[in-house]
Amino acid sequence: MIRSLLLLICLSTTINVLAVQNDTSAYQVQRLKINSLLAERSARFGQYDLSLSARTGIFGLQTKNDLKNSNEILRSIILNDNNIFRELKVLMNYKDQEVQQVHSNANNTAKRIEAYMLTIKKLQDQNEELKAKTIDIAAKEKKETYTIIFAALIIIAAIIFFYSRARKKVRTS
């Protein structure tokens, strides 16, 4: 019984550890994805700075193509920012899920501990009852033993008394 209970506890702990490791790896992958998006944003922002300083027109002025190129780079930065926000939301969902799982595990553990404590209390009460019953039974057996010994002594005394009386009658006759 105890071995199967310990096995059950070990298995449930192992399954929880595997689930946490899986969540943690997904969280790490998501963080790496966001970091790569941030690095890409930084690179594009550098391109945008270069495109703003580019002046390919006559007399060192910016042309329509220079402005168009700058606007396209800025547009790609904005799209990248939108992707970053989307991925951050996913990352926050992972974190929220992880927090909920920790709370759930804590609640489950507290409930199991409480159930174990109730079981232990119940077994302790049963143990006390059995000890009291054992003491009562031992006292009854002791009382019965003394009663049997006392009855045997009375019977022996009666036998001796009647035997001595019968002997006296035989001698007197």
C-alpha cells in the first residue's frame, strides 16, 4: 500500500517536471524569436538612418526614390514592430500560463497535504482506539484468569474439605 502510494507520488512529480521543462523550452524558443526580431529591427533602423542621409539627387538633394526607399524601410520597421508585439503577447501568454500552472500545482499540493494530514489523523485515532481495545481485552483476560484461578482454588478447597470429612467418617465408623 505504502509502496504504491510512493510510486504514485513519484510519477506525478516526474510528469509535472516534464511538463514544466516543455513549457520552459517553448518559452525560451519564443524569447529567442523575439530577440531575433529585435536584432532585425535594429539592423533596419540602421538602414533607415543611412537612407535618410542618402542624397543621390543633383546638388546633393534627396530624390523621390531616396524618400520612397526611406519610407519602405520605415514601413518594414513598423511591420516588424507589429510582429514583435504579437510575439510578445504570445510570450506573455506563456508566462501567464506558467503562473497559473504554478498556482494550480500549489493548490493541488496543498490539497494533497491536507488529505494526507487527515488520513494520518484518522489512522492515529484508529490506533488509539485499537490500543484502548487491547487494554480492555487484556484487563478482561486478566480478570477472567483470576476468576478461573479463584474458582479452581475454591474447588480444590471444597475437594479437600469433603475428602477430609469423608476420611473422618470412615475412621469413626
